[in-house]
Amino acid sequence: MKKPTLMVVGGARPLAFSVDQAESVLAQAAARGVRTLVTAPVPAATPSIVAAAGEVSAVGFAEPEETAEWARRRVAAGEHIVAVYALLEMAQVAAAETAAAIGAPGNPPEVIRRIRTKDACRAALAAAGFAQPAVRLCASAADAEDFLREMSGPCILKPRDAMGSRGVSQVSSAADLPAALALLPDAGAFLVEEFVSGPEFSAEGIFQGGRPRILAITAKETVPPPFFAETAHTLPADLPEPQRREIEETVSAALLALGLRIGAFHVEMWLTPTGIVLGEVHSRFGGDWVHKMLEYTIPGIELFGLIIDDMLGLPRAPGPFEPTRGAAVRYLTPLPGTVVAVEGWDEVRAHPAVLHAELSVGPGAEIPPLRCSPDRVGLIVVGAETSTRAREVAKELVSSVRVVTAADGVMPKGSAGE
């Protein structure tokens, strides 16, 4: 009898956290006797995934119907594909379409399309009774000006379909629009929405038996307006029990109202004086090494194994799946300029609390202004006995790294991240 096959649509991006996620999926599938079939447009970009997968095929995901038809042909030829999964944001629709086409467990394609279209997701959540910022889909600067005139405070201009804070900026008047529009990744329709003030969090979790199970709540930090690139995450967030419970209940109800039922989720939100305002909803784990922090804070958990078990209808692993330790990631945020030297990095890598560290710049590299996630140049992930301590250690380590640029010769202590 043929082994059951898990089809991993999109594979991984050639980024360390994405490759790490994919390697975990493949390893945890193999441990369950499940064969893996990875489809990706450029498999050679992630050689470790090619080596670990049962099979790799060069199949894109930009046209979901084509991915689904490819899988349908494989099943017709005898391939025993029993589950379909995607790690990448941009591959979620293709995974849902493929699962539906071959009769595998999955989220309804129309639900995934809705949550991936930011204004459609906002409308669905508002219709279900959840607090949402006012939003307008705009085709021109004139549309945006009309919306700004209706609002009493600042607004956020963002792409309709993008990620990593790319093209996101704050606008307060028509005078801000030309610069904000120039940051958009394309000339298509865009969104302008009400600015929500309050600390930001996200809920991380999985579905089991069609019900959401929140594993942890993450506290996040961002650069100050007008941009919103994320600079730090701490997990689990230090919240009073009633507030944590309210977040869990609100997020769980929202996921079910939207129609999600399988896989992972990452739901963003703000805590405001009037209550929880939900942000973007994703049918995947968060980026920025959130999966690594979950694995550290919940010892012994197999994040992707739990999802595979659920998709295959296997017995659930016994819990409880609750954080018993803390973890944090903090990004280096040096000032823009040409790098002359980096000091203190080797000491950071050797620190016993460091779970992972990355630095993408060295002498001669150009550091851009920090506007969105791709502009970030380094990070440190740490684990500790509590989330408060993890956050403190991450801050200390980032502050110990010194980036010297040609602009100033020597930068002040803490310039790498504070």
C-alpha cells in the first residue's frame, strides 16, 4: 500500500525562518510515516528542502487553478495525496483550491480569498459584530482625500494585498498622500483605514477538530509612525488573566465566524480603551521566528505535527499545550548608512540564551531607512525562564552590538537597536 502523501504548496522562501519551518514540516511528516511532495516555482532556491522532501516538483502557485489541476492529475495517476498544506502567505489560496479539487481536508477557498483581501476581511468581521477600523478601498488619490476628510484623525495607507508592512504608512492630510502613494508596491487599488491607537498583539494557534486552539499571545513592538515595521516580539505576552481570556474568546469567535477550520492561524489586534480591535487574519503561523519561540516556550510541542495529525484524523497528542517559559526576538535597527564595521556580534552568538541570530550586513553594505520588514538587517531570538526576562536579555544583547557607519565614523552605544 502506498504511503499517504502530504503536498506542501509553495515550499519555502529562501529566508532562514521560512526554511526552518519547512524543514520542521518535512521532519514531522516523516516521523508519522507520511511522504512529502513539495511544489515550488524555484525549488533550487532552498536546497535543504529539496534534500529533505520525498519529491520536489517545479510548480508555481500564482495561478491556484493550475496548481489544483496539477494535483488532480497526480491523484488520477495514482498519487495518494491525503493532505495539502502551505506555509507561505501567497500560497494559501492555491493550497485551499488544491485541497478542494482532490477532496482533501482544507479551508474553503472562498474563505482564504476573503481573509487575504484586507478590506473584504474587515467587512466580514464588522458584519459579524467585531470591532474594526473604518476602511475605504481607493483607486486614486482623490478617493483617499475624500476618506481623509471624513475622518477626524490620522489614517493608514496600505496595499490591498501585501505583507511585511511593505507600502504601509501613516497619513494625516492630503499633503501626505504623494509620499505615501509612492511607497505602494504597485499602481493598483489600495486601502486607507482609520488609525487605531493602542498596544499591538497577535494570537498564535492551530485548529484541532475544526476548533481554534490558541497556543500563545505575542506582544509586539514597531517603529514609530509614519511607518510600522515590527522590531520586537515577546511570547507569551504579559497580560492579566481576564484580558488574556477576552483575547482568546474574541479571536476564537472571529476565526469561526470567518469560516476557518484547519491548519494554523496568526491574528493581529490592538488593545484600545474601548476594547479589542482585530487586525489582519492569516491562515498560517506568524513570521519573525514566532514558530521557534512557540517551540521553546511549550517544550516538546510539534507544531506542524499537530496540524498533520488533525488533517489526517490521527489521535490528538496529549496536552496541555501552554507556555511554561518565555521567548523574545528583537531586530537590530541601526541608522541608515554604509557599514564600516560591526562589533560585538560574535559575543552575541555565543550567549547561552540565544536560540537563533542573524546578521545580513557587513562592511560595505548599505543600510536603508527602516520602513518595512525587508529593510531589517539583523535579529536575535532568545529564550529564558519568563517572557519578561527574555525581553530584557534580547534588549541587552541588541544594545551590545555596535554598527559603525561611514556617516558618523563611530556610532553611540545602543545604536544597533535602541
